[in-house]
Amino acid sequence: MKPCKLSSSNMDSGLEADLQCRSGTVCVAKCSSDRLESTAKRRLAANARERRRMQGLNTAFDRLRKVVPQWGQDKKLSKYETLQMALSYIMALTRILAEAERYSAEKDWISFHCEHFHQESCHAYMGQKVAAEADPYEPRLFSFHPDHY
DNA sequence: TAGGCCATCTGGTCCT
DNA sequence: AGGACCAGATGGCCTA
């Protein structure tokens, strides 16, 4: 948006009818006031759009806070903490998924191994696995460790 | 009271 | 030209 090229003296005079552009052509009072008015209008519209945009962003943050674990947190997570927690959460879930896949493949092999070789040690191993799976959402998996920059 | 967090305004840049 | 997005500035609110 280019500013209306009015001389400062004219701007200060307050006599709108006498306003002149630097080009020398007579600038009708309406010219500057309309321009200022439309500039102000567009600025206000832009402000409103920006407010709506930020509100949308905050709504998204609230939705994210609802699905992210908040172990022992009595106050809501800040935006930065929410993003960090979401990252930890996703990584933990990914790890659980990978473990589960590996376990299902491994279990077949272990069953076979137990059937044909040393059964005692296999029972101990299987028991350990089951215990570990009993509480896959153990809080420590998603503990929030903010990075310090 | 200082520091953290947030909302809002604003000007700049990019895209359609 | 106008909208979306972004980053900097500013002021308010809250907490230790």
C-alpha cells in the first residue's frame, strides 16, 4: 500500500480543501480520506482474519491437548509443552507397535524352541514378556523431557 | 517483582 | 488485489 504523497505542511494544516499532491495536481479531500478509510478498513479486516486464524490454531492445540497424556499435570500444558509431549507420545506409540510386531513374530519361534529344547528358561522369558505387555501405557513411556536450547 | 505465557496488532512476504 | 502465513513488538495476566 503506497502512502498518499501529500506534503507534510498540507498534512499538518488540517485544511482538507487545500490539500495538494506532490505531483502538483489538486488532490480532492475525498482522495486522502477515502484512501485512509479503505486502508483502515483493510487493516481491521486483516486483524480480524488474523484473530480467527490464531483462534483456529488454538482450537487445534486444545484438541491435541485432549489426546496427549498429561500425567500428574494439574495445569494445562503450554503450546510448546503440548508439541513436545505429542512428539514423545507418537514416538512411544511407534516403539510399542514395533515391539508388538517383533513379539508376535518372535513368539512363534520361542514356542517352537520351548517345545523342543529347554522349557524352564522359556517359561521365565514368556512370563516376563506378558508382564511387560500388561501395562503398555506405563506413564514413564510418555514422560515429558523438554529440550533445553 | 521478574519471568513465562498468551492474545492482539502490525508490516512484510508469498501465493492465487 | 486480497488472503494466508509469519515474525516482531507490546501489553495483560498469572505465579513463584
